[in-house]
Amino acid sequence: MPILNKPTRNHVYFVHWKHREQFADETFNTIKSFCTKYPKYNEKVLDKYFKGKKRNYEDDNAIISRTRSSYKPAETATTPTFPDWMFWEFPYEKIDWIKAYRTIIQRVIERGEYADWEKLLQYYGYPKVSNTIRNEILYLPSHIIEKVCTYFDFNKNDLLCYIRKQSMPKHWI
């Protein structure tokens, strides 16, 4: 049983910000996730643009490139071991560590200790983990957002999960 039951994508959107020093490069799985984080950009316009044969979009602020995705951990990286209870609903020995990276990173960040975070960084690498946390994870509890921002030296507004949380209506009581 695979952890993620989504259609496989063979491309990602790589964004290079022209006027940024910190986090000048970001990666997004979909145009929708990019436009959610940066509402200045229109999802329909960019989606239509990339459905053609064009691979790059450029404006005054950014260069957006549609790139084939291919992630493989380093040859020397050994599969990390985490407590079974983090993945209680999945058969642990059948987890596909490459395809299910988003779920694995979210679970370990949410439920693990700093030592577990280090194992994630050793296996996936800092760029993959930080990009996933900033641009692909849709929900993290507030106290975990604080820990992530401290540990990775992020600003809350760099996290897609924080931006989404701010835009969600809250109960009036």
C-alpha cells in the first residue's frame, strides 16, 4: 500500500527570485501551490502558459521554469529508521522513501525530535527538506511552525502552511 495515492508528476516548477538574497531559489510541485503562496501571480494564466511548449516564464521579479523532476538520495545515504508509531497506518517496511518524501518529512517534523530531524537532513539533504517544509507541506500546528522557524532560521511568512493558516476563517467564539 503506497503512502501517497496521487498521480505521479514528472515535473516541478523552479522559481528563481531576481532580487532576493535569502531563499532566492524555490521549488513547487504545482502552479497552484506557487500561486497560493504568492497570490500576485494568477494560477490560470501560468497554467495556460506552461500547458504550451514553453518552459520558462519571466517577469521583473522572478524566473519560473518548468523542469523535469528527478530526486534520488545520495548513494551513500542509508534509509533512516524512525519509530513505527510515526507511520502507524502504513506498513513500515513497504514505505517508498523517495515517492512519499512529503508525508515522511511532515510526519517527522510534526512528531519527531531534533535527532529525527537530523536523520531527515542526512537522507534527503537540506535543500529538499527545507523546500518541502516551505512550499509543499500544507499544515503544521502553530507550535511546530515556531520550532521549524527557529531550527531552520525561516520567517513564518516563508511557510506555505502558515500562509494558508492565516487565510483560513476562524470560529468567531
